[in-house]
Amino acid sequence: MIFKKRVKKEYIIPIFVPNLGCPNDCTFCNQKKISGKSTDVTAKDVRKTIDFYLKNFKDDKKYVEVAFFGGSFTGIDLEVQNELLEAANEYIKAGKVGSIRISTRPDYIDKKTLRRLKKYHVKTIELGVQSSNNEVLEASKRNHTFEDVVKASKLIRRKRMILGHQMMVGMPESTVKDEIKTAEDLIKLKPKMVRIYPVLVIKGTELARQYSKGEYKPLTIEQAVERSKEIYYLFKRNNIEVIRIGLQPSGEIMEPGKNGSSVLAGPFHPAFRQLVESSMWYDTIEERIKEINNKTKKIQIKVNPDDVNNVIGNKKENILKLKKNYEIDTIIKSDEEIAQGEFEIEEIE
């Protein structure tokens, strides 16, 4: 099994609160560019966004969660924070929304904060961890330690709230070993889900200045794929869902050099997750091919229709690699009888 299809049981209504609640300027961060938003969010905005999404959801038997993304939600001015939560909570009381999700810094979580969040039906909290190496955190001016992550994670789980983690690859002074160690450390804290973000050099950040001076060298797409893949394997083996790999493309987050892009450099790809999952498919198929008669020149691989694109690879990369490395012609056949994540391979005379 490569990837088991996730049954979509819930709808997410995203509300971005860029830079609200976060006085800290990490070297890589410019939340207003990352989210594509440049204005502060009000309770009126929350209601307007929720109404828009609810009007366009088609499934009558849906579970809806309002998610406050960006910034550090629990660092927002308390009065504003409560106003935003109350606006979303109105829809929970009306039975139109099931719960609320927030993202925040680990050093902005304590028992009192969690009690208040529970009152507003906050169900899921995602912590921006980035690394478990304190030296790496310091190099990016995170201004918190991994000990803060451990403490916050335990408090969240004790409150029986859903824990999520966000980590990065390619941070200044971070190595492959650091990132694998981070994944291993997070696994011990038992998050339900994680996000993996390769570092991009965004205009207007300290990292952009370091990059222009030659003090920081971003990962290539190939390097970022390999690092993300190794981490993905670790989470997968421990039944932790990877809900995102790579930043969501937007009007400003796109290929470096493209007109309007705020990305100066780094491993951006609009389908970065597909690159990672395709590489994982190649690894698995390659293992099977090594077991096949080395005189074989042609094979057929049957997969679920949902897996076809990942098996073929971006720009037919997997097919081309099999041809180059094993002199094998590969036919991919869609078969609905094959479970997603499974495949059948056979030699063709």
C-alpha cells in the first residue's frame, strides 16, 4: 500500500489572519505574502467568509470546520481573538459548523488559553514547530525552543484536542539529519496530522537579504523532494497523516521569476506533493522490477485511476527513469478493481 485514499468527511472553511498575533519576524516569514492577504481580519470578515462557503457546499451531510490559518492565533489581542472566535461560534450554535481549528506558536499555548479555546469549540490546534533542533530555531529567529513544543503538545493532548504539527525542510543551518530527527521527535508527541513545508525565499524577509548576500543557499526542487519523501515515509509508518506538502500556490506564491511572484528562490512547484508521492511510487515499483527477470523489456502496471498520474510521474518522469535505468518500456493501465495505493505488475512478451 502506497497511499490509502482519504475519505473526505469534512469541509474546511479557511480564514487567513496574516501576521495577527505574531510580533516575531522569523527570517523566512512574510505571512502577508504567503497567505496572499494584506489586511487584518474582522468578525464581519469571518461571517462573510463562512456564509460564502456554506452557500457553495453541495453535500447536505457535511461536517464543517472553520480554520484560522496564518499568523499566531493565540497571540492576537485577546478582545479581537474572542470576537473572531465568537463570530465562528455563532455558526456552531446554529448547527451549521461543527468546530474550529487554529494554528499558532507553541510558546503561545498554556492551560488558561486552552480552557478558553475549548469554550469556543476549538477542536484542532496546529503548532508551528519547524525544527526540533534549538540551534536551527535560533538561526531562523523563532524565539522559542523545542521544549516549548513538547510542553504545548502535551497540554493540547491532555485537553483531548486534536494536535497538528508543521515542520520545515531547508531551514538555515538545518541538515537532512536534523529534519529526520525532527520528524522522529514529533512522532513521539503523537500528532494526528502534520504539514511539511520546504523553505522558500520570500521577498521582504531577512532570509531574502541573506540569500542576496550569498549567506543562504536554498534547496533545489530535487533536494526538497528527497528530504520531504524521507520524512513522509516516517510519518506514514507511524500512521500520522501528512495533510500538506509545500505551500499552497497563490497569486504571489508561484515560480521564482514569474511575473508577480513574491518567491525569489527555493523549491517551489505548484504540484510539489505530487512530485514527492510520484518519487515514492517509483521507489516501490523499482523494488518490484528488481525481482523480475532481467531480460524483461516491457511491463504493464495496473493501478487505481486515482493513482495513474502519480505512477506516471510529473512529465512522465517515472516512465522515463524506468526506461533509462532498466531499459524497460512501461504501460500504465487504469483499473478500478485495484484498490488505491495498490498495484499489479506483469511482464509483457
